[in-house]
Amino acid sequence: MTILVTNDDGVHSEGLRALADALRPFGELIVVAPMQEASAIGHALTLRRPLRLETIGPGVYGVDGTPTDCVNIGVSTVLGRLPDLVVSGINKGWNLGDDITYSGTVSGAFEGALLGVPAVAVSLQRPPGAYDFSEAARASARVVEAVVQRRLPARTFLNVNVPTGRPKGFRVTVQGRRNHVTTVSERLDPRGQAYFWIEEGENLWESHDRSDYQAVMEGYISVTPLHPDMTAHSVLPAVEELSLEMLTEVQ
């Protein structure tokens, strides 16, 4: 099989190397990742400037763009066809709950799902000291092996988050929720002009026994199935009633 590997920490990230090493036994591996760090860039696609593709080493390529750019260039130019699997990671820092909407790591897998390819995103909880990707690499191989054997439903992908230390096992989880308050810090440059730093939001998570956040905090690897369909299906009846009211008012 052919696996396309990407990330958002950059093509030279040690997490990317650890992931690639763990997945080599599964078949042909092609790495296409951003030349520079592209964290928190979400599902951005570069449309207003040309992109450059650079060969870093055998089967390893860098793109001066986003993870989404990398997946598309990997498919259209490097491979010239769809891979059998897209894997994105291993990210430095978890991608849990609502935060996946910002994640370049998750977006790499998201793009794979949009292209009809089974995909996995892998992230590692930030440790107090140096990163050790060994457990996350092993978890990645386990998840990929399961996906290869069982496959995934069309247009779905898995978001995997690994705790620091030795994991207690795997849990199938749902997206957690946190109090979303982003901190914006205003400062002055040497000329007295204001500039701003957008900092990480508050880390106040809602309690939920099956959330990805709860699993990682309890030492388990969380595996959350995701899909691109953002329709709030349970709200459709309420919106249909609202539409009827609007039509009545118009008439």
C-alpha cells in the first residue's frame, strides 16, 4: 500500500520522522510536509500565490504551504494518484475537542477524507520536558494496522491523541468542549505602534466521561471518529419550523 504522510510542524519535525519510521513496514511511504511550521492554520488552502515543491531526501518533500496544500500536491504531483492512506502527525501538543477546527494536523487528515482516502491524525500531549514520540509512534502503527484491516466508512477519518508517558490503552471518544475564550495581548513596538499576540484560549473543559480530553487526562489514547459533514442533523426539524415561520411572515 501507499501512505502519504504530512504534518503541520514542518518537514524537519522529529515527530514526523518518528511517524514515518513507524509506518514504513506497511508499504511505500511518501512524505509531503510544510517547509515551515504551519500550526493552527486550520484547513487553509493557498490560492493567492504559487507554491514550491522541494526534494528533501528519498521520498521526502517540502512544500512552502499548508498541510492541505501538501496533501493536494502530494496526490496530484508527487504520486500522481490517490494513496491508500493519509496520516498526519505526530503533532507536538494535543488536538482535542473544539481545537481541532484550528489544527493543521487534523486538517491534513481532513483533506484526505475529502479526497475519499482513509485518514488518521496523530497528536501527542505536551510534556513537562522534552518530547518522546516513541509511544505515539507505536500507537500510530496500531491504529493504522486496524484501519488497514477493517477500513473506514467513506469520508471519515480518525483523530488520535496520545498522553505523555506510557498509555493505559485506547478509548473511542467524542470531541470534548471547553470554555472558548481566546486571549489577545496588545503590546507596543519601539516606535510606539500597537501590535497583537493571539494566545491560547482558556483551558476550562466541560466534564464528559467519553470526551477525548477526559481520556487523555486519565492516561488513555483517545481515538475520535470525525467526518467533514458539519450539518447539525438534530437541528433540522427546528430550522424547518423556523423556515415555515419566515415564509408565513413573507406572505
